[in-house]
Amino acid sequence: MMKKRFDLRGIFANNWLYLVMIILEIGGIIPFFKLMADQSWVLWLIAYAVGYGTFIYILNQDEQASTKIPWLCIVLIMPAFGALFYGLFHEHKLKRKDRNHLASLRQRIASQTSNLDRSRELTDSEVAGKVRALRHDDPETAAYQNTVSKYYPVGELMYEDMLTDLKSAKSFIFLEYFIVEPGVMWDGILDILKEKVKAGVEVRMLYDDLCTFTTLPMNYDKSLREMGIQCYRFSKFTPIASTVHNNRDHRKIMVVDGLVGYTGGINMADEYINHKHKYGHWKDGGVRLQGDAVWGLSKLFLTNWDMNQKTFSDYQAYQPIQPQLPEAPGYYMPFGSGPKPAYLTTVGENAFLNLINQAKHSVTVMTPYLIIDFELTDALRNAAIRGVNVSIITPHIPDKKLIFLMTRSGYQPLLQAGVKVYEYVPGFVHMKMMLVDDEYGISGTINFDYRSLVHHYEDAVWMYQTPVLADMKQDVEATIAQSQEVTTRNLKIGPFQRLIKCCIQLVAPLL
């Protein structure tokens, strides 16, 4: 029997090695600079001057206080090294070539919007104001009509329709997902994709590199390309310390022929369709769009594709003429959110705030995590204080115990203001949605936490007076019926948990 040879390629093809290299790189920065500075008091003086200069610079930045305070503390405690870490990890800086490429992409996309945008037809000034605010934050979005939708309260129902629509593809398929893991769900989709490629259908796919390195081989995208699927990893993980690793592609988008599109919470893994039970029943889902609004999802995909690949797609080739759909009331606005400099504002948070601050009767939020800044907390509290029925649904069985502690630690100020909090007893809530006054809704990939609101690339569909909102309300009522209400009496957080929460809260905006 031949002895198995030790293959170094197996080590260097593993993303874990990259992670170790980054840790060593960061860990070596402080000793290196200390060694250099110990050789001369002048270097120490310069380092401290740079540190305190950075402190003043951060203090004057036009950013939320919750983001500035952690950096101010870090720089104040370690002036020399804090300034260095701020420069490395605060904000991803694009090269001039990449900035020019992104600007060109924006111009190309803007030229494709006007023929379908119906925002000027809105006669209600209040609604028009909300639409105008969202378009200001994400200029690529538009208010679409001639669209029908379907809401999915669980991932397995959504998966069935996704398979059906994929089988009907004749021209192209777009897929963009945060997590992909071999199993019943992904294997079922992959079998269809391979058949469609053989039939001449163009298939493009993006998946996040960092968040799949425990579920997929490093060069899995290459394997898919060999099958004829144009697949690439979004923001390839490299062994270089950079803030770019903090900006992940959390989107979940599927578009078929430009006629049908999906988005929501479900990734390409078996727990999302309850074929695998990790944390009890996995409560997830999303929406299916058919009609003009699908173009909004197509643009989001093509933008990230071209930004990642440094290409320019022929956008018109992926904008089919939509059939006129009967009885398609309401407005749909698929929108994107993400880090600077791709997005200049926190688009998702602003969309939530505009709805909460103007709510008249009810606000319902369903989210897996609740780690929010002062602005969102205050908006929810003020809505409840002025008489709006504010309800938040979170998981009862956590997927991450530390994050669950942070979520529960945020209940107290909300409960004191009259906000109702429910925990879904059967398992884990991964649904991301908001329903306001039964007239407005948002469904997509955005969690109520800093990662989604500040750091990740996200997507969602903003809706006004669409029939699907009634289905969302029905799902909310059914979910609350299976949940236990959290009150100030039954919420128990011990002193040790409070200490951990206080420590983590300081750096939560950076995580």
C-alpha cells in the first residue's frame, strides 16, 4: 500500500490559513511599532501626535455617535496604535480606478430607470415624501407598478416555487447569496442549473467568499465555471488585514429571465428549508416579484457583479418587455444598502426610520437580531409612547448565544416605553421584515443589527398598498400566537450578563 504524501497545496488552498495569517499580521503590528519607537523618543512623540490628531479628526466626522464613540475610546486608550487601526479598518477606501468604475456603473444604471419609474404619479404627499427619501438614499431605486407578488412565511414553500421558476428559465438566471452549502436545497438547484446551461441559458452566480469558507471548498467557484456556470466569489478573502473583509455580501437574490425575482432571508442551505434542524423550527421566507419591479432586483445583482468583476454588463440585454399584469395595485421599490463608499448613507436604517417615525397605528418588526443604535431605539420608543402599537418578534432559540444576550439586553428600554416584545418559541426567527399601518412593508435581507445596517451589502423590497401586505399581517399574527411575550417581570439578566453586555456594547458598531 502506498503511503499518502503530505500535500502542501491542501494547506494553502484553505481559507483558514488566510485567517491565521491575518491574525499574525495584526498581532505583529503593535510589537513592530513599539520596537521601532523604542529606538527613538522622537518616533514616540510623532506617533502620539498622529494619535491625538486622529482623535480630533474622528470627533469632527459626520457620523453617528454610536460609530464614533468606540473609535474615540480605542484611539484615546492607545493613541499611536489606535490611529493605525482606525486607518486600516474604519472605512474601505477605493482606488481611483475603482471609484471611476463605480461612477460609470451608476451612470449606466441611472439611464435604465426612468422608463419604469412611477414615483411622479403619486398624489399623496406623505407617500411621495417617503418614496423621495428612499430614492435620495439609493438613487438607483424606483417606484414600480405592474407587479404582482407572493409572500412566503416559511422557506420550504419559497424553495418549491424557486425550483419551478428555475425550470422555466429560457434566457438567463442570476443568483447572489451569502451562504451556499451542499445538501438537499443547493443540490436540487444545482441540478437544474446544469441542465439549463446545457440548454443555452446564461447562468451568473455570486456568493460571499468569507462566509462560505466553512461550507465550500476554496475554489468551488472554479468548479462551477467548469460546469458552464459563470460563478465568482464576492470580495475574495485574502491574507491582508483590511476593512474590506468586514463588508460582506449578505444579499439573497434570484432572478429568472428578468420576469420573476426572489429575495428574503433564506440562503442556499438545508436549515433554511427545515430539512435540517439546528435550532428548532427555522422561521424564514421572503417575497417573489413578477413584473416591472423585477428590474430593481436585476440592477442590484448586475451592480454587485460588475463592481466585483470590474466589468460593464449590457444592462438592456437583461431588461425584457414585461407583459401587462391585470389587477396589480400598489408600489414596489427594491433597494440596496451597503457600506461606504458604495452607498453614502445608511439606506436600510433610514428606510426603517422614515416608516417608524411617521407610523400612525402599528409597527411590527421581525428580526433574528436586535442590536440597534440610539436612533432606531429612540424611534421605536417614541412611536410606542405616542400610542402606536409597536411589536418586535425575535427568536427564542438562539443561533449565537452571545448575540442573543445582546438582543435580550436591548429589550429593557423598549419595554419601559410600551413596546411589545415576543420570542418565537418553536425555534429561530431568520425572517427580516417590517409592517407599518398595514399599508407599508419591507421584506428582504436587512437585520436590525450593526452588521446589516452599516457594514454589509443588503437588499430589500419597500412596498406600499400591495395585496401581499395582508399576507404579511396574517403571518405576523400566526407567529405571535406561537411566541411568548417578554415583560419587565419575566426578563431576567444577571449581573455577569450585564457586565458582558456593557463590554460588548462599546465595540458592537465595529463588529
